Amino acid sequence: MFTRRDVPPTPLLVAFEAVARLLSFTAAAAELHLTQSAVSRQVRALEEFVGTELFIRERQGVKLSGVGQAYAQEVREALTRLGSATLACKTNPQGGVLNLAILPTFGTRWLAPRLPDFFQKHPGITLNLSTRLAKFDFQLDRQDAAIHFGQADWSGAQSAFLMPETIVPACSPQFFAAHRMAQVRDLAHVPLLHLSSRAGAWQRWFTDEGHAVQVPLGVHFDQFATLAQAAVAGIGVALLPRFLIERELQQGELVCAVPNLPALQSVGAYYLVWPERRAHFPPLQIFRDWLQQQAQQFTEV
């Protein structure tokens, strides 16, 4: 983690970027409305700060050293981001861009249908959504926040509870008719479908239902969407969050594999998590408040 002592003064970076782009102290000085000697001093001060020469000075002119080329690209990108952020703050103080990592099926089935409400209430905020199936390092991944299922145990992150999850064993009507599963233990003798990111979910479910059984092997899937479609296709029984398959249950594409089975809550829950450095980021604060309201309304229905 860098400290302020690792960051050179901005004027030095601006002077360096101009000379690196124009390959001329004279041209850079004219662009920055400074004297050539002032620009030269700033570049020399930056070289002393980083401890290496960034330019190769020749009689015919100047060119970047190998280190200077790489550094110039990074500095140019950083100054561009800084300029864009400043412009956005000046022109849209109530808005901004929020980079959000989402769970794929949660994003498509639950979050996406609710986003029009968010954009209507907060038109100045832009959401960039990307899929993440597992935890990641906020220091290495440029995400401002993430939707997380599990426990509030994301290292280096703060969290806000969203909602619990109720799970049901579901299968197609045709599969149910062919196997006639009347009790929980009957599921130990039919093909079971598994989610790769929730290893042991079936074992925990049988235990919570009061049955010590040997869980049969079955096909594994990496997303709930494909897992649910496999169940619809009649491949086997899938352990699915009820709120993600309401449409299939209502349309009769899926049924509960064990009739009159009481709802069972998952061990984990859904959270919004974010790195500590983003705790006071306005778009995140606005989105967090809206998301918690949506989750509360949903669980109260």
C-alpha cells in the first residue's frame, strides 16, 4: 500500500507527461506556459524523486529511457483519470460512476429488474456491472463494491446485510412423476445436481433435514442459471434459492421435489461489500441505501 510520500507533486508529473508526449522541453514549456528552465527543473526534481533517469538527453534532443516509457504511460493514465474525476465532480456533483461486481444469476434475476427504479431516482449515477463468482482482492481489482453470498467475512472490506436465502430442492414435473419422491431420504437415490461454488450444500441440507445419508455424485455447474435449466430439462434435482426460480415455479417448469416440505434457510446470506477506502464514496452510499431498501421490501413481501 503506497503512502503520500510515494506520490510526487502533481506539477512534476504534469511537466514530465508533457515532455514525454512532445519529446521537447521547449514545446512542453510553451504548452504549460512556463519557461524551458522551469520545466527542466521540474523533470529533474521528478527524476531525483524516483531515483532514476527518465530521459536520455542528447545533443539533437531528448528521448525517453526504458523506465521513462513505462512510467510515462502510467502517469498519463493517472492524470487522465484524475482529470475525468474532477470534471465529473464539477459537472455532476450528485453523480458519478460505481463499479459493481455481481453474482450472475442474482444480477439477472433479482437486481436487473429493479435497476430502472434506481436510475429513475438517481439519473446522474452510472453503474458498471461485471460478474465475479468468488471473492477477490479489492486492492488488485478496480471494483468499488460487490454483491456477496456467504458470511460477512470478506477480508479488508466492510459489509451491509441485504437478505437471507430460502432454498428448495426442485426438479421438472416429468422428473418428479418418474421418481415419485415422497420423503427427504428418497432424494438420496436420484440424480442430484450440484453448484461448484457451494460444495457440500446437499450434505448440509440433508443434515439440516435430519437425515444422515451418503450424497450421490452428480453433475456440477458453475452458475445457478445453468443449474436451474438443467433441472427444468429433467436431468435431476437441484438445490435452488426460491427467489431465483419463482418464474419457473409459477409457470410449472419446476416443482418442489418433496411435497409439503417446509422452507429451509441457507447458512449464508446476501451482502453488499466494499473496501474501506470506498466507504465515503457518494455513489456507493446512495446505491447501498437504495439496495437495502429494495432488499427489505422484497423480504417483507
